Amino acid sequence: MEHIYQYIWIIPLLPLPVTMSIGFGLLFVPTTTKNIRRIWAFYSVLFLSIAMIFSANLSIQQINGSFIYEYIWSWTINNDFSLEFGYLIDPLTSIMLILITTVGITVLIYSDNYMSHDQGYLRFFAYMSFFNASMLGLVISSNLIQIYIFWELVGMCSYLLIGFWFTRPIAASACQKAFVTNRVGDFGLLLGILGFYWMTGSLEFRDLFETFNRLIHNNEVNSLFATLCAFLLFLGAVAKSAQFPLHVWLPDAMEGPTPISALIHAATMVAAGIFLVARLFPLFTVIPYIMNLISLIGLITLLLGATFALAQRDIKRTLAYSTMSQLGYIMLALGIGSYRAALFHLITHAYSKALLFLGSGSIIHSMEPIVGYSPDKSQNMALMGGLTKYVPITKITFFLGTLSLCGIPPLACFWSKDEILNDSWLYSPIFAIIAFFTAGLTAFYMFRIYLLTFEGYLHVHLKNYSGIQSSSLYSISLWGKETTELVKRNLLLSVTNSNVSVTNSNESFSVFSKNIYKFDENVINQMQYFITFGKKYTSVYPHESDNTMIFPLLVLVLFTLFVGLIGIPFGEGVMNLDLLSKWLAPPENFFHTDAHDWYEFIINAIYSVSIAYFGISVAFLFYGSVYSSFQNLDLINSFVKMGSKRILLDPVVNVIYNWSYNRGYMDLFYTKVLTRSIRELAQFISFFDRYIIDGIINSIGIYNFFIGEWFKYIGGGRISSYLFLYLSYVSIFLLIFLSL
């Protein structure tokens, strides 16, 4: 058994061969590497699958044995300082390994089709494999300095993946924003690591916890300094897990490809901050102020994330704010000491949110040929609607993920979120009321996404061709660059004998017109998506995604349906299902007990489920049948026509809508107060340095220059003249001295 544990270090190394092979291949044999590019996706999945098998075997051993294994070797030794590297295997590590590998495999399979037509296909898989390796190395780290190294590697991969389409200015700005925001947290994390090393003399977790607890117990360390160092450690988690106030990078990170959003910003990278707090839980629990701060930050984050998601029009940004809110729930649970519930929700949320993000990618994939290859349009829920009959499998999987995130039993997130809500009530009724209220908001904005996307009618219209079906076509621009005669001829041939009409506002054109139009290339691409069946013509898009994109959705649906069974809080009798309680043994767990009564559990669950159903009902009121029937209601239009300048009938609702749509004005605050202030300060310092500091130095130089110029004419090189001047100066000095 111990023999197996000795080779766990192989797990983070398994994805690296793909990254290295792609890199060397593109450097030395680029043509061959590009020609066999689809093979690298297979190897990415293969190596990560091997890592998953190792992780699953490790988890089984952990469940059966429930012991901790640590393997350490010295990297450098200098006098009293010894830097050691190694790996630590415990239930927390096992949970994260399973989470990273399973979600990673589904995302890689999905990405093979999603990115197949992208020029950066090879670069994408190189980045993804390197990210997986970095994240796996992070979770098995045995000390703080090793965590910090992999922490920075994860951040670097995130920077590269968010800015994957770096030729788009908005994507380049988004990756820079994520990088700079995370640098704030990373700098705090580094200072915190140095502070704890100064206090305890160790970076290894076991020695660090034992020494620090002894120092606190014996009052041998300054409590203010210890609290400050713990806060700095927590600051790293705040930035990485998008907690208030360093959450502003997460929605902009959606500028990367959708698989990246699913892997990094739903299941893995944002979970790194949660993992750090959970790993350092024994350290934080002995500092009450830090625990209170963690719970407060989590509470603020979950509420802000939910309110920001209410009126967003970009489907991925809405899901990003949902991620922010759910991570706030997990941080709240850690802050109130509900360690088990926090990790339970980390598991259930990761699978459900990965399912939702990949589902949104399937939607975007079907919308892009219709509205053009523009994220502003293909991700805009205002241009969707009525997609149920075109993407039925995506619709079902997205619906189940939505129900899970809303906390509807018996899906996965219900069990974990309900436990957090109950524990928060035991901790503080005020915290519980806010958490319950946010649960209702979650149900509202999640069903808002679902209804705007799949139900109702198509928000962009494609006229019914030959009575076959109604489809959707959004014309970007009918008047663009002049095309060649050959392209025009091909366009006309592709729709011969059809009566196609494309609308854009109040303008229309007919393919059979004798006038020569300057077609935009996107319109030509759209026309080529019409296919013939005899003499009848219909639109290919929108349509269901390919099997390689559907298969990961179905796998994640299974996790969403059944992963909650591992944490059903009943540990006695026939229903011996609570594996997490047997597996997880945190230093302190203030709320969870080994057994629960069914009656008590059902009574507690009624409140959370009722609030969720209330939020769903309100969503149906605004975006369901009422929206379809009463299109002219000001209140409805103000919420549906996102970004409009209509004045709501209710000023309170108007304030809420503006607050949500403008993301709480926090980006504006950072831009005006922080960014501009720093720039103005930098400009002032530059002016002071250039004209004051440099001015003084340059003035001294100019003064010496003129003095030297004057003196060079005095010295003629004749000794007699020097003696005469010398005697003259001495005589004048003596006369002055004698006169005084």
C-alpha cells in the first residue's frame, strides 16, 4: 500500500509530455506537428485519464484507510535553513485530484470539437495540459513555498488562456486585468508565507500548524502580527477565488474560449483559493478575527455575485457571477467552521457549473454561424430564445444543471447548499437570512438564463422557407466590402431556385435582384448554411452540437445527478451514505454530527426549497409566458431588453436593475479612484523627478560648467603669473585680517 503512495509524484508530471511535445514540434517540425494536430487532443485525454486512474485508486485507499501520507526530500540545505519538497496525501488532496482530473478530461474531449476550426488549436491544448499539471502539483504540495510556486504557474496559465485570442483588444485587456488583480493577492500571499516562516521557522504544514498553535496557546507571539500574517495568506485566496473586493477579474475572464471558462473559472483555478483556506484551516481556526473575516467576505461575495447576475446579458458573464456567488457560499462555510459542508459544496458546484459552462458553449457554438463570429452577439441572451427544438440535448442537460444550482432536490447542489444554509443559521441568524435570500436570487437568475435561451420565441428571425420551419438569422451587415464576381456567382448558385429574404432592421434584399450588392463576407457565410431537400430549403443552424461535445455534457449530468449521494447527511442505520463524514476529519467542525433525523432534515430543507421555487416563479413571471404574451409592458421590457434606457415604473426596481447591469459600479470605482489616481500620482512623480530632482542636479552641473569655463581663461600656464596671483591673494587676506 505504501508502495503506491511513493509514486504519487508522477500524477502532476503526466500532462507535461503533451505540452513539451507540442512546443518542440512547433519549434522544429511545425508542418508535421500541425498536420497531426488532432492526435495531441487524444494524448492530452489519455495522460490525464491515467492521472485520474491514479487519483481514483488513491481516493479508494483514503476511504478505506483514512490515513495521511507525506513524502519529503531536501532540495537545498544551507546552515540552519533547509528547503524541502514533497507531497502530502490526505482526503483534501484526494478530493481535489478527482475533481481536477474528471472535469479536465470532459473539458478536453469537449475542446477537441469546439476548438477544431481555431488556428490556435495546438497552442490551446499545450496551455491546457500545462495548466492541469500545475493545478495537480498545487494540490499535492506539502509546504507553503511549493504551493506558491505552483500557485504562480496556475496564474500564468490563466493569463495565457484568458488572453488566448490576444488579437482581440478586449481579450488582451481581460487577461491583463486578471493578471494584475491576482498579483495583489499573490504579493500578500508571499508576505504571509515569509511572516509565518519568521514566526515558526518552518514551511511544512504539519510543523507549521503544531508550532503556531503552541505559540498562540503559550502567548509567545504577538497576536496582532500573527493576525496580519494570516490575513495576508487569506488575501491570496481572495484574489484567486474571486472574492470581494478582488472579484473584478472573473467576469472579464470570460473572453477566453468557453472550455477554459468551464475548467479554470468553474471547477479548478477558482477552487485553488478555497483549497488554500481549507489546507490552512487548522491555522485560521486559532485566530477568531480571521475566521470572522473569512465568513464576512464570503457573505458579501455571495450576495454581490447574485445581484450582479440579475441583469447581465452575456450568458457566460452571468454564469461567472454565479460562480462568484457560489464560491462565496463555500467561503462562508469555511469561515463559520463548517469544513465538511464547504468541501461538499465545492464538489457539487464544480460538476454542476462545468456542465452549465459547457452547455453555454454548445449554445454559443450553434448561434455563431447565425449572428456572426462575435462574442457580443453569439453570447448575448437577448438574441437567443426558442432554442429548445434545435438543441434538445443541450437544453435538457442545461436544465438539470440549472435545477442543481438552484438547490432543487434530489440534485447534487441541494444537499451541500442546504447544509451550508442550516449551519449558517446556527452561526448567525443574520448571516442565514442573507444566505437564504441569495438562494432565492440564484434561482431567479439561473432560470432567467434558461428561459431567455431556450423558451419563448426566437429573438432574431429567419423567415420560413417553403413552409418547412422557422429558423433564426441575424444579419450583421448587408453592406460591406465589394466581393469578387466569382464569390458572387457562387453565392447565387448556392441558393438557386430559392426565395431567400434576409432582414436587417427595415432593410431587405433579394438574391434574385439584378442589382449588384456589396455583400459582407459574414452574409456569404450565412447563405452557405442553407441546404436543399428536393425543391424545399431549410436552415442548418441553429442545430445540436456534435457527439464529442454532447458526450461530456452527458457525463457531467451523471455527476450532477449522483455526486450528492456521497454527502447525504445520514450516517447510521440502513442509509449509511455519508461517506464524507467518514473521510473528512477536520481539526474542528462546529456543526456537523454523525447522524441526522429525517424529520429534522426535511423541515430544514422546506425553507430553502421554498425560497428556490419562489425565485423560479418570479423568473417565470418576468421571462416565461407573461413575457411572451405581454410584450409592451414597460416593466417586462426593461428587464428583457437589456441595456435599454427605459425608465421602470418602480424606482426601486430601476435602482436594482442599474446596480446589477453596471456590476455595482465597482469597475467604474476602480477605474476612477484607483487607476486614474495611480496614473495621476505617477505623472506627478514623473514631473517631480524630471523637473525638480533632475533640475537641481542639472543646475549644479551647469553652474560647475560656467565656473570651469571662467577659470580656464585665468590659467595661462606661466608660473610667474601663478606666483603673482598667489601673492596678491595672500596680501589681500593679510590686510583684511590686520584690519579686523
